[in-house]
Amino acid sequence: RRKTQELFTQDRDVSVLVATDAAGEGINLQRANLLVNYDLPWNPNRIEQRFGRIHRIGQTEVCHMWNLVADKTREGEVFLKLFDKLERMRESLGGQVYDVLGQVFTDKPLRDLIIEAVRYGEEPEVRARLDQVIDASVGNTMNELIHERALASDVLSDAEVERIREEMELAEARRLQPHFIRSFFLEAFGRLGGRIVEREPGRYEIKHVPADIRARDRVIGSGVPVLQRYERVTFEKGRVHVDGHAPAQFLCPGHPLLDATVDLTMERYRTLLKEGAVLVDDLDEGTEPRLLLFLESSIQDGRITAAGTPTLVSRRLQFVEIASDGGATDVGYAPYLDYRATTAEESQRIAPELDADWLGDGAEQLGVSHAVERIVPEHFREVQRRTTDRVERTRHAVEERLTHEINYWDHRAEELKAQELAGKKPKLNSGKARQRADELQSRLRQRLLELDREMRLSPLQPVVVGGAIVIPVGMLAQEPEGDGVPPVSANAELRRAVERVAVDAVLAAERALGREPEEMPPNNKGYDIRSRDGVRGRLQFIEVKGRVEDADVVTLTKN
């Protein structure tokens, strides 16, 4: 089913999707804007769900729905009356009728109305009553529901809204930027034999996905399968929907195509990470080399996968630098972006440093110990807070909804049992009602058990997946400079003093503007000051550059 859905949304040769009610349940089909109901369901919820598959966020066309109704039948007369009333309500309510259609028949379900029409439709009083029920349901009830939907049932406090917005802005500031994902994918996908062509700015057509990538997805994938081709993909969320063009697949971490490409690339080139690299830090004028370790930090919960292993809920690449004296430092999200490869001459000059005793196995253990003490607990707390918030809200909703259903069927079973003891023969026997209540009770227990397993979080031991020796440019400057060696400032102390003055000046300027600036620690990559607008509460991320009076160069690193 998922493969069929993906083909319909991504294969330009597939223009028609024929489906049962399976296509009305929680999938996105806004690639289409035309819907034909060949067989009308007796539950208005189903009509609402079907139309909701194409009338979704990202739909760029006007949506149309045709309902095929058997003419000159009693069942058809009920539907025609219903749709005629809906059309008049749609004109007066601005097209919102299908948002609440499934809830309008509160006292008299549509199914019962149709059965009544089939059985007694020739009697004038029955026809008049059917019309009256439809008019009342689609008229007053629909108006009330639409107004009710317009009001939020859960209102967040101002402080809660600000906290959520601030978390979103911080996540946006430190996320892996789309151009890095794009440059990696284009290179890796090409190396694996894939063919991808840019069609519009930032939007690509994938003409062929290699069999190896599709086979890897079948091994590691758990959701939508990887297709053989994609009409459009993009790495930027804002380019998913572009007027006049097909919606694009958003390639980001978690997309099966990207995940399979990463996994296959890691399998083929993992040894290169373990062999390591030698990099140069052009901003460090010190003389001591450092060891940069790449560590994988993972958090699991109590759910078991099909392979029999715990479910990984968060996996993060962390970076720790080890100094020659054994000191360990957390160096942020992507420190390597500011380093460069060594030239041939530099490699020869620093070769003796690569055999230093402090670079032995003990250095890796220092990095792991530092991660266990400092980095992993912070990662765990972040995942735990996010999981607790989500699971508790889910638990509350599940208990409320299923307990209400269980109480209804318990009460219904008792009513039916009383009718049976009185000699009556109700349409639904008490045993069926009791069975339904028991099934719901079992479902509630199972769902709560699953939620408990999601809360059972535990961190895994960090694993070193790669590393690099980082050579400060100051160490290279100790000897005569060769080709490709950048010049080094003669007065690093003066530069640091000037940068300090610049940061203090910006902090003062931000306070004068009524904002609340906060200076970041030295290892924070990308910005020096995080400033909160005291009026709107929005965050601003400021990179400060201070230079001496006669300097004519300002350097911006990738980070």
C-alpha cells in the first residue's frame, strides 16, 4: 500500500489511484485534486476522510469531488437530499462542511436513515421525517460544530508559548543546514551509481535509484519504501511545494532514501573514518596538536524492533577534542567544518608528531569517559524531557477516549442484558456488546503498556566512530613557511583583546536597544551572543567580529 502511494505521488506515469477505504486513512494524496466516490459509504466520517486525503496542506489546486449515486433508489434519494443540503451549506459557510461532516448526525446516524428509507420509503410521513432529520442535522448541528472547531480547547499560557518558540529557534540555529545535506547526498548518491538532475532551483529529478540502495532500504527501512525514481526531491522545506510543479519529496534525516544512502556509504567507507585524518586549524595560533574524536551517542527505549533489538529513539554525533596533556573538551556540533586538509609539504613536516605517545589508545578512552560524564547526560535529559511531555499528553488522550468507549459499551451490555431477560430480542445481543467492551479494555491495557515502554529510556555507551589530528597553524609557523601556509598574526594577544572589546561593545548596544543579550561559551560555533527581544520575545543570534584599526580583512568560517 505504501509503495502504491509513493508511486502515485512521485511517478509521473501514474496518474490514477484506485483504492478502497485504505486510501482514506492517514495518508497524503495532495498530488491529486480530483476524487470520485464510486461506492458511497454509509458513514459520513468516511466521506470526510476521503476528501481530506487530497484537500490537505500543500494542495495548490482547487479540489473537486464527485459522488456516484444510484438514481431512482430509496438509498439514492437520501444521499441526494444530503448532498443538496451540503451544497447549500457549503456556499454559506465557505467550504468548511467536509471538516465536520462525520459529526453532524448525532441523534440519528446516516446508516439508520438509509435503512429506514429502504424499508419504509414509500410512506409519506417517513419521507417527510427523513427530510426533517437531514435538514436539522446538516443545518443547525453543522453550524454549531464549525463554530466549536474555531475555538481552541487547549489554551497554552504565554510562558509556554514562549518556551516552545524559543526551543524551535534554538533547534533551527543548530540544525544541520540543508546545503550540507545536499552536498553530501549528491556526492554519495553519485558514487553509489544514482542519477540526479536539477530541474528547478533547489529541486531535482532522480531518474534512477540503484538497486543496492533499494535493497538496503528493504533491510533497514520500516516505513515508506524507496522507489526506483522520483519526479522531484528537494533539501529545503520551502521548496517542497512550488506553483505549477509536482510536490517534491523532502530529503532530510529520516527519509528512507537518505537513510539508505547514508547506511550504504558508511558500510563501504567506515574504515576511512577509523583510519582518521590530519587537519589544520587556521584560527588556532597555538603550538600543541589536538585529537578530534567523533563519538556516536544513542538513547534507546523499552520497545523491541522486529529484529529483536531495543528501539533507538535518538542518535547523535558528538565531538570531543583531547589535548596532549590529557584534557578533554566538548567542541560543539561540527568543528571540522572550520578545519582544512594539510598540504603535501605540511604533511611531511608534521609526520613525527603522528607517532606521539599521547595519541595511543588511552586518548580514545579519555574521550569516551568525557562523553559519559558530560555529553551523554545532557543528551539523555533532552530526550527524556521531550519524550515525557509527548507520552504524557498521549496517555491522557488515550485514557480519556478509550475509557469513555469502555463505559459506553459496559452500560450498553447491561441494557441489552436486561432487555433479553425481559424476553425482548434487541438487534445487538448483550454478548457482542460485552465482547466489544472487553476488546477495548484489552486495547487500553496494551496501549498503556506501549507508552510505558516508550518512557523506559536508557543511554548506550558512546562509541568512537572516527577521529582526526588537528594541527594549529601556529605550530606550522614555527618553521619557515612553505607554499600554501597562511600568514599568522604576530600579536595574538592583541587580537584577543580587541575581540573582547568588540563583544563587550555589542553586549552594551543590545542592552541599550532593550534586549537581553547572553554571551556564549568559547566553544559555541556559529554565534557569540544570543539576544532575546524584550518586547516580542524573539531570539537573535549574533556573530561578533572585532579587528584592530588598520586591519582590512574579516574572516567568516563555515560554522
